[in-house]
Amino acid sequence: MGLLPGRLPPTPGSESPPAQGRRLLNHPACKPGNGSSNPRIAQRRRAAKKRNRIVLHPLGEQRDFLTSTCFATWRLGVRVCCRCAPPPLSKLERSISLIPVNEALAQQLARDWLEAWNRHDLDAILAHYTEDVEFTSPFVAKLAGEPGGTLRGKASLRGYFAKGLAAYPDLKFTMVQVLVGVNSLTLLYRSVNQLVAAEVMTLNTANHISRVEVHYTQETTAMDSASSPSPHEWVRGEYLLTDDPRRLDLDAVCALLQSTYWADDRSCAVIEKSLRHSTCLHLIHRGKQVGLIRGVTDHATFTWVCDVIVHPGHRAKGLGKWMVKCFLEHPKLQTISQHLCTKDAHALYEGFGFKRIEAMRRSDRPMPFLLA
């Protein structure tokens, strides 16, 4: 069974571990009057003894580099004693700081990181990393000319990220999932060239990224195809209506919804989360998203129709009516009933069999048009 990294093996023929332990604790440097009155040293000794891992000799803090610090490690009954420079307290604490990353913290860090990339804000991107960050990616060899695929230091990372933003001026990431671990998190997102990326990020105690390992796969892998059935699509002239989530342009949808009377107070984060948990049809014209219709459903009894919007430059072409028709034909939305509320489009929905009914609603936000 291996010893801790960097520790010396026990001397052959040495005393048994209990005897070594007694000898260590009776070391002259550990006796009263040899520095043990120092509160900081005493505190560190107590913490180390409690963990049963490291015992520091108090006098070590007062020695120069030539005499150095003598410290001993117990591991599975074996004592290893060596002389070296006194380790900083932060390194000792680091060995017991392995705790799961908070879910809310992980989500916030992921949002900030993603938004910085989608703004192409290099300084905001780099603010998430430590000065001595270690970054490993298959793209490093291609863009940075580093055959080993690893970059070290924020300065190297700045040059690499700058080349990436220049090489992909339309670069935009879409988050798929955030996974939390012990002092780490993994961001699963859609990257450039139809790639799905998974970045495993190790965090330091200040929640900055100190190490990154990036993994890629083509989006059309067997696993992706099995988990994502073929999209449902309708075509009308130059317009495509699809439920393929890969066609979502979040910035375009945020701009559309935030210009409406019913969603003008929604943040992009709220909009993104609502879309992720809904069945959405995206209206595409020449590769750009110009409309949306969203459904919230249990896929059995109830569907709420909402966020029906067409870009002002594409209105008066019957697209809204076509979108509602296709939406009600969607196989996932064949529920017992469909519901909605509107301020000024009653005639449109009545043409599809919707009727005005009394309803109740619980919300702090007034919606006076609900019963109109």
C-alpha cells in the first residue's frame, strides 16, 4: 500500500509504529518551553493530532531553512519523518477542504461563465480562472501549437482564448447541464461545429477555476440520437417551424419576449429555464429565429399555450395562425385540454375552438386581461 506522495519510506528495522508514535510525541521539540507556547503552533498541532495525520514540531516554525521543519506523518500505522521547509497553513487545510460544490453556486458560476463567452468578453472569461490555471483540451494543439494539449497560466490561456474567439466570430455556447462534484463541477454544453463539450473544472477555495479538462464529441453520436428523437418540423415557403432545441437562438428569443407586455420583466436566465422545461416550436427564416410558441404540459391532461410571438418584420403573413395550427397537431401535445390567456388575440384562438371561461390565478403580478 503506497505512502503519501513525496513522503520518505520507513527505515528498515525501525521500531514498531506505536513505539515510533511515542518517540515522536516525546521529541524534544514537542516538550513544553520549546515553542509550544506559541498559540498558532499549538493550534496547528491540535488540528493535526485530531486528524491523526500530521504532527508538527513546534520548534520548526522558528528554524531557518538549513535546519528546516521536521514533521511526521502517520498513515496506516507507519510514521514517515522528513525535513523540509515549513508548509503553509493553506496547504494543510487544503487536505481536509474536499466538500461538494453548492448547487446554487455551480449554477451561478456556469451562467456567468456562459454569458461571458457568448458576449466574447475575454476579460470576463478569464476572471473565472486562477493565475496558475492548468487547461487541457484537444483544441490546444490546433490553436496554440502545444502538442501535449495542456496550457499553464492565465497568460497562456488568454492567448489561446483570443485565438478561439477570432477563429469563430459567431461562437455561441448553449448550456445543456451542470453537474456538481467534490471541489469541482462539469459543464455540458453545445459548442462550435456541432460539438458537445464537457468541461471538468476544479475549483480552489475562492471558487476560481484552477484546473480544466475539456472533452468533445460530435452531437450526432449514437447516445445523442437515442436520447433525442427526430425533430418534428413543418415548412411553409421560406419558413421552418421545428421543435429541435438546437435551433434555439436564445438572444433572439429574449429580445422578442422582453418586447411584449406579458414578458417584459423576465430575465434571460428565467427565459432560458422556462424554455428548457417546455415543448417549444421555433420559427426559422433563412437560418435566423423569428418566432416562438411554447407549451407547458403533462403530456396527458393539460397543455398551457404561451409565449406565442412573431418578429414584427414577419407579421401579417398568417404565420401566427400557422404556428398555432402546427402546435395543436404536435404529437406530444395531444392532451385532454389546452389553455391560454390573451389580451388582444381572442379571434385568432377562437378559430381553433378556444372558449372564454372564468379562471383563477395566484400571483403578485397583476394581469387584468386574464378575464377579458
